[in-house]
Amino acid sequence: MSAPRLHAGAACDSLRMPLDLEPVSAADVVEGSPRAGHVDLDATELRCIGVWEMTPGTARDVESSEVFVVLSGEATVEFDDPHQPAIELRAGSLVRLRAGMRTIWTVRETLRKVYIAP
């Protein structure tokens, strides 16, 4: 699928845009058979804006620096850092992650987010 571009003065339906979902790497899956995918809508040398989705299941990840807002779905993100409490995600959640954070995502209802990453 060719990635849509988000030009100045343009709009897109980030909640309904089709994404190519692929199985999460078996090495990262903790439970279930989650699938994930993303599309970058706009990128410069300073930042990238895109849409990401993951279907129900549990998977490990090592994060990149990003800020995101959840459009739909429900999930819990747990952190390897014992001083960082788990966060509950639902539509409207606004989150900032730091590069290198080790996480476990438990998606209960397909999660879709818009992200901005450097």
C-alpha cells in the first residue's frame, strides 16, 4: 500500500485509514497472535508523524522516543523499570515514551494511535 501524505492544508481519516498489519515477531509475542502495522504520514529530518495499530495480544517492545494519542482501543503498557507504574490506554490517552524504555503491551481491544517521533 502506498503511504498517504499529509500535506499542509490537507486532512486524512486516521481512524479509518487502512493499514497493512503483519504478525508481531514471534520473539516479541508474550501471548496471543497480535498483528501490527503503521504508516508514516509525514516525515522530515526532525520528526515523523504516523498512525500505528496493534490487534489483541501481548508483546514486548523497546521504545523509540515518541508522543502519541490513542484514537481507539484499550491496552495496558507495563515497564521493566519498577519505578514506572503501568499505564492504561483508551481513546484520548496522551503518552510520552523515551527511547530505550522496555515495555510489555497487552492489547485487549485493537489499539490505534497517532504518533509523533523525532
